[in-house]
Amino acid sequence: MSFNTVVIGGAGTMGSGIAQAVAAAGFDVVLYELNSQVLEKAKKNIEENLQRLVAKNKLTTGEKDKIFYRIRFVNKVDECIGDVIIEAIIENVEAKIDLFNQLARVNDEKSIFATNTSSLSVSAIADKTLAPARIIGMHFFNPAPVMKLIEIVKTERSTDEVISKIIAFARQLGKIPVVCKDSPGFIVNRVARPFYIESLRLAEEGMVNFEKVDRLLEASGFKMGPFRLMDLIGNDINYSVSTTVYEQLNRPERLLPSFIQKEKVEHGELGKKSGKGYYEYNQQKAN
């Protein structure tokens, strides 16, 4: 089966990035967002991102226009008709279930529903939806137009047909799909927890500052140090993942979330998107 139209639920950083990546691969996209200001910001950001690619000679003006005009920006659920529905809203199980059930009512029985959750149980989401066998995890990484990896997260109720179609779809996007079973943190976020948490432990203990950790790890071959990466991802998202994995694995001491990151979230110091995290950023660039 060849997909034609892809619905993206949520027009935040990940949702708009996924929309751009999917449109660039030649699919028609419906980007859904209730908040009109968020939707307008997504529209502006996607257009600016594409224009930067033109400036770098990675796209022609004609290609940029074709990609941009493949995306429809909507705020009504009944306009969200597609072959694949990818939700990229807040990391809340009930919110994701509610959105999927709304969208299941306006789509036909062939539509596939993919959640971009980075750490929540895909099975817990699937079990309370109207189409559990057609629910699957499709975890993109930020920035979605650039990062190649997609974790395809299957549940015990995911059918072989759904899994194979989503793998093929990911490859059509030019991505590298890796299939895994539903488990705490999946693969990448499970492996990455010590990278973040041990770096935060060093800062908590006064052993070293944020910048030095980043410089040392970048000098040893990492493209980005843990604190720069957490600022890019968003401290709210990163802390939420750490907390979820910690709870789902029965609170192992080694994975205890950091009080430094908790304070950052409480103070609204989320990273690039807020203008300040472990580093300060030009607000215009952060937006």
C-alpha cells in the first residue's frame, strides 16, 4: 500500500519538524493544531527552515514552494483525514488516547495511528483506543527533518501488516527504521539515560561545570555534549523521559532524575525554545 496523505497531530517543535520531513518526501500533509498561535508559528518556522535550505543551495526556490504547499494547516478534527496519523502532542497518555479516538472516528478502518512518544507505553495508549491493532510507535528524533533514525515500537496487538507498512513508510521518508518491542525508554532513551544523568550528577556534586563536560565529550568525538543536547531537546521533555523510565523500571538509584534539571523545568529554563537552559540563547533563534 502506498500512502498519500499523512496527518500530523500537534504543531509544536516535533510536530512541525515531522510535517516538514514528510512533505519533503513528497507526501501531502495535514498539520493539525487547536491553538491558532502555535499553528501560525509552525507555519512560519517551516517556511523559514525551508528558506534556509534554499540559502544553503540544498533546495531550489521551486522545490521549497512545492514542499511548503503540500502542507495544510488546520485546527478542525474533521479535516484530519489520512492514511497515516502521527500524533506529536504532550507526553500524556490520556491526551494521546483522546486525540487518537477523535481521529479514529473521522478516518476509515485502514488508517494507521502512530504515536511519537519518546518514553510512554505504546501498549497503554493502544489498549484504550478504538483501533488498538492499528496503533504503533513511530519515535522521531529532533530535529526531525535531519535525524535519520526512527524507532518503530510494536505492541503485542500491532499487526504484522501495520508494522511492515510503517517500516516501508519510514524508508520512503529517507529514514532508518529500527523495530523494537514496547518497553521503558525503548532503545535510544534507555541507553541515553546514563549519558544525561551521570553528567548531571557531576554538576550536582560540584565536580565540573556544564560547559566543561560538553567540551570534553565533544573533544572525544560526540557531536554534541549532554547539556547542549538537553537544551536542544528541551529540559521539560528530557526530564519527563528520565522520570518515566525511572518509574517504569521501579526506581533504580542509578537512574534517579536530577534535581538540577527539575529546577530548570520549574523555572521555565527549557533550553533553546525558551531562550535559556544550561546556556542562554538569542530569543529570536530560540523561536
